[in-house]
Amino acid sequence: VAWYPILARNPSRTISTLPGQSLLAKWLTLWNQPRIKVGLPILCVVTSGFFLLQLNYDDDIRLLQTMPNDLKQQETLITTLSGMQSSQQM
């Protein structure tokens, strides 16, 4: 607000074209074609569907917990000595 009187003294420069204006005009011209208007959204949906089908996940909580090697060796020793195969897991 305080700068307004100083900035308003001189007239603003006129800019003939904005940066990227020609690119935007070309895009709008392309978008008005029915093939592009229908084909591009379909292509985006098909492409995203393909990649969603390729998505794999493993949400097993046991993968987040790593057992130290010493404890793993002790568990193996106890399992072989006791003959029981049931270890405690979540």
C-alpha cells in the first residue's frame, strides 16, 4: 500500500505475449479435436490401470521385525533340542 503512489506514477509496460502463451494456444487447439478430447483421458485411465495391476504389496507385520542372529541361533538350537516346531509369531 505504501509503494502504490510511487509505482503508479509511471505507466506500466505493455507486454505483447505472455511466456508460454503460444504453447497454451497450441494445447487448446489440440484439445478441441474430438480424438484428443476423448482419447487422452482414455489413454490415461488405461495406463494407470495397467500400472495399478502391476502393483504388488506385502503387508505382513513379521517383515518389519528382524530377529537378531544370536536369538535366531538360540531359537534353532531350542527347536532341535525340544523337537517342537512351534515358534511364537504374531
